[in-house]
Amino acid sequence: MFPYFEIFGKTIGTYALCAIVGFVVTMFVCVMLAKKIDMQFEHTLLSFLILLAGLLIGGHLLYAITNIDEAIALIKAGKFEWRHLKQIFGGNVFYGGFIGSVITLKLYGKTKKTLIKDGFIDIYAVCVPLFHAFGRVGCFLGGCCYGVESDFGFIATNNNLVPGLCGVRRFPISLVECAFNLALFVALFYLYKKKKFSGKMIYVYMLTYPVGRFVFEFFRGDVYRGIYLGLSTSQWISAILFVIGFVGIFVKKKKAE
């Protein structure tokens, strides 16, 4: 693991660095695609910042929900302090960020008529896996999604989040998911350029990524996000998003007939 490095006396987290680089690269691609639909730069930038806010809020909120039992236990024991808020809300769950960003983007689209709704949401759907790929590299370096114990993979070292993992060979599920997201980005970009699913790209994303994520969850090894009826929180969300994606495309297709 390589959770952080120091430069000019400053400690910089590798996850945060990967997220920032991913944000910049994704925003560049987003702006370039938005130009093709005659969307003004300031509208694109503002929309991107709006969805970023939703991503951060949703991601931290879902992380807190997965830690709700810990919070309740502290409150019942009378030991809850304000410092625990950082611990409860300190992490970020991708699905929470995705859902939060879509909600904020939809709400913004309803209030700002200058936003080309379907056009920009299509672009966002294409760009999500690109940003996510950078995030998964950050996860691998940071050690948060460490993978199950395996004969194939990397020996975990310097894992400050879960020190007990160090010295154990782990399946590099973060890198596998990174590759999957990059392939998904290429596929969605191709479909977008061919105008195969105009106005429905977000639903196409919901029909593809959740399938991969459902499988990947069996190889993650980190059960702290909660296991319910044998499935993880993300697997349940994957199933729900898949259904929404299927219904969304069906409804869109019916409206177009």
C-alpha cells in the first residue's frame, strides 16, 4: 500500500490525489463533449460543480448510514461526542456519491432551463466510469478496498486503515474494477458517439456497472459496510439500480413509440 507521501513537508494522501486528478481529467472530457451539444462552458462548469457537491454529500451520507449501528451504540452508552462525527462521516461510498450527484443534477436541471438536461446527463453517464477508475487506483494505493486473501495478488503493506492485513497476499480487486471502469467508459463513449441510446445513457450505465459491481463485491473482503441476508450494501444497491435502469429504458422506449 502507498496511502500517502510527503512533499515540501506536506503529507498528501494518494487517494485524494487520485480523486483530484480524476476530477480534472473527467471535467476536461465532460467539457469537450458538452461543446458538441452547444452547451456554454459556464453552464457545463456550474453543472459539474453542482454534481460534485451531490457526489460528496451522498458519498459521505451513505458511509454514515453504513456506520449507523456504531453511532447508535455510542449514543446509547452515553459516549457519543462531536469528534465521533468525523469518524462516522469520514469515509466515502461510491454509490452514495453517484445517487447524490444524479439527484442534484436532476434538481438543477429542473430549476435552470439553460441546462440541456438529457444531453448533459448522457455525458455525465459516459464520464462516471472514467472518474471512478481513478478512484479505484486511489483505493488500491490507500488500502481501503483491500480484496480477499488470495494466492494471486499483492502482499498488503503499510495499511494504516486495517493494520492486521499487512503481510497477507490480497486479490487486487481495486485494480480489476479500475480496468472494468475504463472498459465501460470506452463502451459508453462509443454508444454515445453513435447516438445509440440518446437520452438513456444513464440507464445504460445502471444496467452495466451494477452487474460488474455485484460480482466484484464477493472479492472485496471488507465487510464493515454491512452484510444483509448474505449480500453487501453495495450488492443490494446494485440490484436496485439495475431494476431502475431496466424500467427507465423501457419507459423511455415506450414514450418514443
